[in-house]
Amino acid sequence: MKSANPETGLHAFFFVRTIFAFALLLFAVGLAGYELVVRPALERHAQWIAADLFPEAGACHPEALRSHIDSALLSGKGNGIRLVEPGRSATFPALPFDSLLAGEIRARIGVPVIATSSPSRVDLSFSCGNRRIVLSFDRSAILGAVPNLALSFWIAALPAGALLLAALFSRSLSGPLKKLSSHLRATPLGGEMPPAPDTGIAELDRLAEEIDALRSRAAGAVAARSALLMGLSHDLRRPLARLRLTLDTISAPDEADLVELRADARELHDALDEFMRAANAMASPVAIDGGIRGWLRLKKAYPDPRVTFHGEPHSCPPLNTAALVRVASNLIDNALRHTEGPVRVLWHEGESWRLSVEDMGAGPGPSAFQPFWSGNPEAGSHAGLGLALAKILCEHNGWRIEHGPLQHGAWHFCVEGG
């Protein structure tokens, strides 16, 4: 059942977050650049302009100011500065440089200075003697640039660049994932596994390998379950056929017939019990102290002096207690049934937990986990339903199971989990 929350596509998910990331980055870098570099430079430039306009700090005199501006214009130093009528000043709030310039002039003449702005100029209004003076500064002249064009480019280019980079980053990440999705959809479960596409990203390539390995294990599990079902139907049909034949042909069964009927019924019962125990273990929940509980159940279930337990679970992760007991029981029963020496059950913890069952037998053949399979008769080995179900339970819980010889001539089965 899908969640009630609306789903977001991968491309849109990364696109929106990249836009926000770029917006925060531009804001932080722009603020730091302004405070550390631009503002000190603008303050120094505003100090120079104020010092040129008012060489002597103190009270402002209108005629002296006009004469100074006229002489500056004639010498070329005052280009971009002119006197305007008080009612013709700009009406926009002051920009950062305009406020700095107003503050420097206020410091020189000691009277309040009001700054108003427009994209092309800045107007400073202040009292000079008994008159109201408005000085207008052309931005391109006093700053050596065209701020309105620079501002327009800044407003247009930066968002466009952020959108383009966000789109490229989103596409660069969603593209490889789309390749993996196509690879998974194109491969049916149980079919021949084509090689995963090379995405160029190491983590995604490893993810593809893990997914392929998981699908391969799932396909093997499906095949094993199919073989188990076919084997179960075959093995159940055989005693059932004998029971029906006996009941149809013998009107008064003797003691030997009853013994055979009981044996057939017990065979049916044992096979069904084995499958029911495995199904119950597969459906059981994971428990936090599953390793400890499973170990205690195993020690209680096997008082046989041939079976010895070594180690103790302490910090293993949560796991399925019933599955652990079922797998270990199948391995222990297999060792007791087909060997005569001692059986050692060992628990080890490190980066992962490991349960081992060791015996002095010759070990099963390479097809040990095949359902309804018997090993080499000369070696006296046997592997059938119990080992096949143990492997299926391990695959279901994400555990690894393997077997092999040991240095001292023994054989062991090992179950390992994360």
C-alpha cells in the first residue's frame, strides 16, 4: 500500500534541494565578500569623494561649495557631480554605497545628510548655511561602472546559472539510477543475469553488484522452494499410495500390515512437521535478544552428552530466534544422525556473529544443500530436507551458510550473520 504523502521524483527531489543549496551558498559567499572586500573599498572611495568636495572639515557654506564644484568641473575632477533643485532628487531608498557616502559627508560638515537613490544616480540632500543643497552624483562617473547593467546581469545570470547547475547535478545523479532501474526491470527473476551497467560512480556500481547478488540469491531460493514443493509432493504421494493400496486390498490387516501403516503415517507426519517448523521459523519476528534466547533453547534441547556447547552470545544484533534454532537444530541433527563422534556447537562474536557445528564425519558432497539429495553412499554421508530448509531459512534472514573440512580432520557447518 502506497503512502498517503505525495511522491517526488528523483530529478525533482535533487533539483529543488540543489537550488536551495546554491541560494544559501550565494547568500553566504556574497555577504562575506561584501563585508570583507567590497565594503572596505567602498568606504575608502566614499572618503575620497567627501574629502574632494569638502577639503576643510567644518560648517558648510553654499557659495564656497558651489565655487569648489565649479572649479572641480573645470579641472575635470568633478565630472558626474552637479547641483540640482531640491524637488528633483531621486526617491528610492539609499543603496549601500550611497549610505556610506552620506555618512562620510555628514562626518565632514557635521549636519544630517539624506541619501536617495536611482539605478543611475545618487542624490544627497543636506543643509548648507541657510539653504537646502541637493548634490547629484552620476554612478558611472564616480564609480567607473554602470551599476544598473551590472545589477541586471547579477539578477538574471546568477539564478539562471544556479538553475543550470542544479539541472546538471540532478541529471548526473538521476541518470545512473535510471540505468540501474532499467537493468532491474529488464531482468526477470530466475533469468540469465546480464552484467550491470557501468555508471561511473563507485558506490552505485557496488550497489548494482549487491542488487544482482541479492537477485541471484532470490532466484536460487525460488528454485529451491520449487524443488522442495515437487519433492514434498513426491514423498507424500508415495506413503499415501501405499496407505491407499493397503486399505483397498487388505480387508483384515495383520500385525505386519499395521506396522507398515504406522511407518507410512509416521513418514507423512515427520515430513509435514519439518515443513511446518520451517514455515513457523520463517514467519517468526526478529527479537532484540534473539541470539541469547536461541542459544539457551539449543542447550536445553540437546542434553545428549555427545553435544557440547562453547561460547556465549553477548552483543549480537537482533535476529530471528526461531530461525536460528531451526537452522542449528537441522545441522546438529544431521551431525548426530550421520556421525558417531562428538558434536561441538560454537558461538563466536566479532564484527559479525557466527554459529558453527563441528563433527568428525567425512562431510557431505558439493550438493549438500540440494533438497531430497543423498550424498556419497561410500562415505556414509547424507544431506536432504533438513539442510535444504536450513539454507532457505538463512537466505530468508540474510545469513550466510557454508561447510567445509577443518585442519584436525573434522567437518563443520557455519552460519554467519551481520
